[in-house]
Amino acid sequence: MYFYDMNLKYTRNFWLICLSLLFFMISFNLILPELNEYISNMGGENQKGLIIFLFSVSALISRPFSGKLADTIGRKKVMYIGIVISVIASLIYPITGFVFYFLLLRFMHGFGAGFLPTGATALVTDVLPVEKRGVGMGIWGVFISLGFGIGQFLSSPMVEMVGLTGLFFLAAIAAVLAAILISFVDETLPNPIPFKWSLLKINRNDIFEPTVRPAAIAMFLSVTSSGMIFVLSPDLSEFFGLENKGWFFGFYVSSTIFVRFFLSGLSDKIGRRKTLVIGMSILLISVLMLMSSTEWKMFTTAAIVFGIATGITSPTLFAWTADLSPTSRRGVGAGTLFIALELGIMFGASSTLFTYNNTLESIPVVLSVAAINLTLCIVYLIWHINNRESAY
């Protein structure tokens, strides 16, 4: 079993940041399955792809700022910025009665997701020993996945219990709990400096860390599938007669957590790139299964396989990024990886605006783009193994 090591001790900081990410992920995933119906009821049925796209655009814009600030004013302050934005956005959702204002709020909400994970990733990288970084990232990823799955899976039942307005308030409460936990975390940045407006001046070095380019390319090519599934999964649940719109992500999370318990340390043993080839190949299989799904059993199996794949690829990508990032630029390195993630999700979500016509018959066409990108990702990783030296 790769996940557990009797000789590996994790700090109080590590467990607290894991718990805070759990509640933060619950916060913005709790509302996600209901947003397709929410915008449809406002007359925006054909703009479902913008729900994820605009969220990702603002998260993308925020990454260079959050990365630079995490390396200057401190990891914790950057996380607090993300939480404040998320709480305010969650409380405003119930009063957005028009498509334009709803989409504008989705854009603003994305800044919250752009700040907190960047600061948290830099902090986690600070506290994990290099030789067990893959295992540590796997444990951290379990908490993120739990938040993802709990939020998505409980969304529909919570709407039945407290209504949609109550759901938005629950999301705000979850974000506040994340803030409380972060308050007990020790800052890990040596000698943080006070905030000053000049720190918001961004140059190319603040946007992109060249050393993490290989991990960023793999991230972009792989997460286009996630961008599409964010848009499609609530509708697919309805197509297959499933009342719970978070069905896909409930099974996805269950399998990804199981896999992380056993294989999170795999990349510490055989290398990041070889592990990614395995994970991306399984991810491609899951997308092909989704493309051919005509009933709930295949849909559910595809979700399980998708979880297995991301349980392998996600901690490996973060560990590889941590390996490649210079110590003094871990915030920027994390920001670069998240930029690639947002670009990939944006690409995947926005492509549905042109390929998805709200019918099951259009799903194979939509997901064929994801299949092509995953194939390119596997080819790139094999090329990188054969042509580029790497410690991992």
C-alpha cells in the first residue's frame, strides 16, 4: 500500500489545510449541480456552458495575482481573499433574477476559486517532504475530492430539504468554516511583507513559471474532459432517469478516494511521467465509455473509471509541479498549473456551446474533443519520457 507510511509524519498545518480545503470545495460544489436548471428557468438554457466558462475565466485572471501574492504577503492572506469572495457570491446568488446578472456573479465567484487553492497549494508544498510528496499530495487530494463529491452529491437532497435559497446559504456557511480552520494554520512563507498596491503590478515572470511547463501542458490537455463533464453531468443524470444531479460525481469521488489510498505514492516509486501515462490512458477509457453510454449503468461505470483515473493523475500532476518549481517561486509555479487547469476547463466548457444541443444524441460529438486531447496528452508524455531528462 503506497498511501500510508509509518515513518512519515504530517504536521498540524497539513491536516488543518486539508480540512479547510474540504469545506471550501463543499462550498462551491454544493450549488453547481443546480445551476443548469437555475439558468434555464431564467431563459438561459442555451448558455449553460457559460456557467463554467465564466467562472474559469475569472479564476484564470486571478492566478498570476494570487501566485505572486502567495510568494510575497503570505499563503494565508491569499486564502482569506478567496474565502471572502466566495462567501459574498454565495449570499448574492438568490437575488440574481436575470441571466446577465447571474453570469456576472459566476464571473465574480471564480476569483474566489482562483485565490484560495493557489495559496493552499504553495503552503502544502512547503510542509511536505520531497521524498514523499506524491503520497502527501494524494492525501491532500482525498480531502479535495471528498469536498467535491459531498457537495455535488448532497446538492439535490439539500434543495429538497431547504430550497435553492437555503442551498446558497449552506454554501456560504461551508466557506466560513474553511476560514475558521485556516485561522489556526501557521504561515509558512518566510518573512512575508505587508500588502502594497505595487504588488498588483504583474509582469510575465509573475504569470508563468517556465520550469513547470511539462506539467502544465499535461494538465491542460487532460482537464478539457472535466470542463465538458461539469456542463453535461447534470443533464446526463436527467437523461438516464436519475433524480440526483450529482450522481456522476458521487461515484467519481468514491472511486478516486479508494484509488488514492492505494496508489497515491505510485509516482514516488516509478516516476511522475510513467504514472501519468497510466492515469491518462484510464481517463481516455472513461471518456470513451461516456460517449457510448445509453443508460445509467454505463454512465455510473464511466464515473467510477473517471475517478480511478483522476485519483492517479491529479496528485501526480501537483507533485510533478512541486518537483519542478524553484523554492522561491512555489506560488507562481502553483499558479501556472492552475492557469493550465482553468484554460483546459474553459476550453472544454466553451466547446459545448457549439457541440451540445441539449440532447443525448449530441454527447458523442461533444466528448470526441476530449478524447482527442487525451490522446495528444498521452503522446506528449511518451515523447517527454523518451526525449527529456527528468529526476521524476
